[in-house]
Amino acid sequence: MFEFILETELAILNYIQTIRCVFFDLAFVFITHLGDKGMLWIIIGLSLCFTKKYKRAGYCVLLALLINLVICNITLKPLVARTRPYEYIEGIKLLINKPKDFSFPSGHSSASFAAAFSVWLYNKKWGRVSLVVASLIAFSRLYLHVHFLTDVMFGILIGVFASFVARLLITKIKLF
């Protein structure tokens, strides 16, 4: 069963490689770096904290990122310890430096969706823009061959879950 899933996921990644071109290579390297260490989302969250109207949205973004960090990077990545896809394919040329942590779940995807969905919970217009950016970051991880589809999918689910928990803590428990 696991062999079939692995082969299917590698086939999906190899199919994505058929759309590679110089423009996409440059674009997705840039896009993936937007998600590095969650810095874009941290900056957005902090910026929102300094506005009267969206202060709670900023707190939600930052709290969701913190919850996501604990679930995804501190707990699941070392627990699951999944090998990255480029380790399975000889001769793959990575366009970015090899990530030093494990593959499952995708930290870029989970952090991006934790923040973007938090924005969406407070402002649908800017939330949609944030979700487009988060989706591009998530896809970039597949395009660059550093994550499997299930890494990205579970990362997205964890991120959305973290944003709901953050919103619940802020609104129901009146954390902020």
C-alpha cells in the first residue's frame, strides 16, 4: 500500500516537472522563498497588530503561526521523519538548497495557510489574496521537488486547523 502511494506521488511530481521552463523556475524559486521561516506571514501579522481595525486579525495570524509551528515543525516533522522526494530520484537538479528538516508535513504550506486563512477569517477580500499567495507557495514546494503532494495537503489542513484554533482562542476565550 505505502509503495503504491509513494510511486503515485513520485509520478505526480514527475508530471509537474513536464511544465518546467526558465520563467517558472525563477518564479517558483522566488515564490517559495516568500514562505521561508514564515517571515512574510509574520510581517503581515505584526503589521496588522498595529492597526486599530485589524488588530485581532494580526493576533490571529501570529497565534495561528505559533500553533502551527508546534504541531507541524516541532511535533509532526520529527515524529514522522519522512524522507524528501528528491532523495528517491537520482540526478534531480534542485533549484533551491536542500531543506535540512523532514518532508512531512510541509511547513511552508502549513504556515502559509495558517496565516492566510486567519486573514480570511477577518477580511474576505484580503483573505482571498492571501490564500492565492499561500496556494502558490504550496504549489512551489511540489514544483521544486522538495515535498510530496500529501505533505502539502496535510500542511494545508494543519494550517487551516491552526487558524480556527487561534480564532477560537481570540473570540471565545477573549485571549486578546
